[in-house]
Amino acid sequence: MSILLWALLLITALVLQTTLLSPHQLHGVRPDLILLLAVFAGLYRGEIKGGLVGFLGGLLEDSFSGGLLGMGALSKTVAGTLAGLLGNKLYRESPLVQLTVALAAVIAHELLYLCLSSIYAVPPFLPAKIIKLISLNIAINTALAAPIFWGLKKIFRNIGI
């Protein structure tokens, strides 16, 4: 049951991210629901589950994006694993800890994705534009972490997983 629920959550996040949320971009940035799902998995289920959800979600997202396969998978794996490592050491029920872990994981994801983009010669942006995009991405995804984590905790509690 647990595997099916995670698969359903990943597919739902991908569909929402690529259809409903795609037109609602703020300067080219939209919420990364798959990243937040990986961070949640890491924070509440451990670093292995966070890394696995991040890898599968990132690979799924990469396969539909038309970009280089593996960049999102690697960066989301690192983010989910980092969230799991931090979640094992901290009191994860605290909203401040949830936001801090989400912030750290989103920053790690963005920086790794930027490094991979520059290595694989994805068209470069001006430094000012990169900073603006990364800052917006960090702000949007961190702000959405608390309500999304709350909803996911309710889903898992109601199902009993």
C-alpha cells in the first residue's frame, strides 16, 4: 500500500506541476511539488526514502521535461537525502524545523541543479537573472513547504501508514 501511495503522490505532483501550476509562474518560477514531496519523505520517513522519492520523482520529471535526463533526479535525490539526515537529528514536528529543513534542501537542490546546468552547457543566464530565479524558487518552495507537509501528514495519518 505504501509504494502505491508514493507512486500516486508522485504522479499527482507531476500532473499538477506540469498542467495546473505551469501557467502560474512568477518570473519563470513555479512551485516544485516533486521536490517538496522528496523533502517530506526525507524529513518524515528517513534519508533512504527521501533519496528514493527524490530520485524517482526527479527522473519522472526529467523524462517529461525534454531536458537532460538525470539532472533533476540527482538534485532531488540529494535534497531528499539531506532532509532525511537533518530530520533524524531534529524535532521534525516543529514548524520552524520543517521550514529550516525545507530551506536547506531547496537551497541544496537549486545550487546542485545550477552546477549541473553549467557543466552540461545548458544555455547560460546572466548572473543577476540566476540569483533572481534561485531566490524566487527558494522563497516559493520554502513558503509552500508547511501547508504541503501538513496536508501530506494528514493523508498518511488517515490511511494509517
